[in-house]
Amino acid sequence: MDVFSLLIGLFAVVFGCFTLLARRGKNRDMLKKLAAMRERYGDKTGSLIHILFYSILPIAFGLLIIAISLSRSLR
């Protein structure tokens, strides 16, 4: 099992979950890129872009890396 790959995958999943949960919280000031995207693209489109690139894709990437790492260890 490749521990480094597992750590990268775990970090990506945690990062994606953090940004997803921080977006819902009251302290949105910590997500400066979300505010910039909302200002540039509008509230709805900016939020959608932020969710896609900072939550959904990192979670999917992390899960993919974890699955590949675990499948290699089962060979």
C-alpha cells in the first residue's frame, strides 16, 4: 500500500469537505475566493464554480486516489 498516495487522497477529501462545510457556516470571510467569484460571476454562478472546483472535484479526486492506492495494494 502506498501511504503517500493515501495521504494525498485523504488530504483532498478533507479539503473538499472543509470548503463545503465552511461555505455553509456563518464565517464566510475565510473563503476569500468564494467572495471574489461571487463578485465577478454573480452569486449563483460564482457559488456553483466554487463548489465545483473547491469541493466536488477535490473530493472526487481524493476518493479516486484512495481507491487506486487500495486496489494496487490488493494485487
